[in-house]
Amino acid sequence: MTQSATPLRGGSAAVVDLMLLAATLLFVNGQTTARTIDATARLAGALGFRADLLARWGELTATIDGDDSRASVVSASPLSVDMGKVAATLEVTDQLCDGHIDADGAQVALQAIQHRPPIALARFASLAAAGAAALGVIFGEVHLLGLIVIALSAGAGALLRRWLAGLAPTRSFSHSAPPCWRVLSARLWLIFSSARCSASSQSVLAWCWFRVRTC
């Protein structure tokens, strides 16, 4: 049975801060926008507040509705991918909503997740490349050259994403990230086309880059 969590000291201001901490962990590490909004709304509801989250490239805005309405904005660019942090954040959110931990415990747990080191760059890029190549096989690509180009493009995208994530604290830079995706994807598309790879390979490349740029 779901229980009401013990409210945070500090009222709505503390709830907004906790919401934004959870939302940032989800948003920047690869969770979809819709699921990020849903998780943070459930978190606020467990603490007795009705809240809204607006997510867009470069920032998150949390708003508490009611007599003690409050809004706050933080910088957040969806450039990292660490599903381990996403899963851990969702677990903390579920525990809070189910009454297994209180709000203070959730805050401590989320802060601990925030300070976890990212996965190794080589592992991140290689897994992205392997996953994209596997998608190529699923989509029907049978030529080795096509699979190599798909893997290299995904690995390059992963490296670019991690590099941008390192520069993301500068908010003005985070807004220039989408043009970076366009430049790299355009160059890779030229290479891909000149290699005369199959239509299935081109479909995989287009789908992968769409997902990387919009997740």
C-alpha cells in the first residue's frame, strides 16, 4: 500500500529543489522527457504537492501549484547517457512514493547518485557502436562495410556527446549543441552515401542520429 512520505523541512522550496535534483539526474542521463516529467510529478505528489515540470534543451523548470506556489529553473542539457543513474533515480522515486524512505532519505540518496562517476569513455563509445551495429543487422544490413560505418558513426556520436557533456555547465554552449549534431551527422551522411551502402544501412543511420539528437 502506498504511504504518504514525510514532508521535507523547508516546505515547497525544498520540494522544488528535490524535484529538480531528480529531474536533472533523469533528463541529463538519457531518460525520455515524458518519463522524466511523470517521475517528478509522482515525487511531488508523494510529498503532498501538485507540480509541473517543463523540460527543454538547456534547462528544467519546476513549478509547485497551490497556496504556496513556487517555480525554479536549473540548467540541464541532455548530453550524458548513464542508464545506471536513471535506474537508481527511478528506484529512489519509487521507494519514496511507496513510503519505504522519507524525503530526507531520498534527498541523500539522490545526491549520492549525482556524485557517481560516469562510465568509462571507451566503454561508452564501444557499447554505442556495438548497439548501432546490432540494429543494423536487425534492419537487414548484411554488408560488412555498412555495419562498420554504422558502428563508427555511433561511436563518433557517443564521443561527441561526452565531449559536449563536459562543456555543458556553460549554458550558452549547451544551446549550440544541436548545430554540432547537424554538422557531424551531415559529414557522416556524405561518407555513408559515397560508400554506396544499402538503403537499410542509411535507414539505421538516420534513425540512430534522430534518437541521439532528440533523447
